[in-house]
Amino acid sequence: MSDAAQLTRTEVREAAEAVKAAIDRHLEAVSSTTTDDDPAVFAAYEELAAAAIHYDQLLYEVYDEVTPFEVPGDGGPGSYQGPEEPEAVSVLIRRDYRIVDPRRLRAQAERLDDSLAPVTGEEQGVTAAVGVVFGEFEPDEIAARAEEFGLEEGDSTLWVTATDPTEPGEWLAEPFDTPDPHLLLCRFDVSEVYDEDDLDD
């Protein structure tokens, strides 16, 4: 067996193990939730769906076989149920940061806003600094310069959902109502969890 063939079969095995791990995480999320529409359950569902699709694709490419399961996203439970031709989309972004260097964050804020007095003693002035920095820079720039601002990137996700056209200001009073997963057109996640799973495999 060539090295390339062995590598490909190894990838199938790794994909199968990833499905098993995703099943365990999904079961844990489902069995421990106490609320409806728990985002942890949905996230685990999406992770399981992605792992199953990846495994199914590799299995077909290498062995010309398929799984007996309905692949989520192809009309199964939890799949997209919005309009085929949406008139508008909403882009929902969440990025988490740990404040690992409060004084660096405050120093950046003081450079931007002369009215901020330098902090002394144990005071760190994080709350005001966050408002200044995030008010001055676009989210993408903060993500690119996180370390410069004393921040450490955590998990992030971007959802694109189908929505109805709205008038200016119509949804601003409640901008972050729980999004309907059945209107999700696509999502993109960045997390160290995936890297850790790869290492475990």
C-alpha cells in the first residue's frame, strides 16, 4: 500500500473517531441542558453535523461507500427551512476575548482619549478602556491587534441567517434575540477546541 493510500485511510479513521467524539459531546450537551433553545446544544449539534458530513465524504472518496444516516443539512431535522431566495440576510458575529493585560488596554485607551486620567495603585480602569477601544476600532482591527490591546482571543463564530427586509432602526431595541437555527444559511467557527481534538486524535 502506498504512503498516500495509507494516509488517506488514516484520515478516514480520524474522521470516524471525530464523529464518535462529537456524538459524546452532543449527548452530554443534551442531557445536561435545562432550557429550551440552549445554544450549547445547538453548537454540539452543528459540530456533530459537520463531523458526520466530513466522515461521509471521506468514506465515499476512499471506499466508495456511504453511511446509512441522513446527512444534516439535506432536509433532515434542524436543516435550513427558510426561503430558497431570501430577500435579506443578517450577519451575526460573536468574538470572545480574555483581558490578559488590563494596564496595556488602559494605556491604549488613554492614547485615544485625553480625558481619561492615568490610573494609580490597584485601580485598572478596564470598563472605561473597553468603551474607548471598542468605540474607536472596527471589530476586525481589534481581532488583528488583540495582543496589542492586552487581549487574548477566545472562541468566535459568524452566522449568516435569512431574514426579512426591515426599516432603519426597526430591530435596534432588541438586536440580539435568539436567532432561528432553521434560517441559518452558513456559519464559520474558530476555536481552540478543534485544535485540541486534532491533537487527541
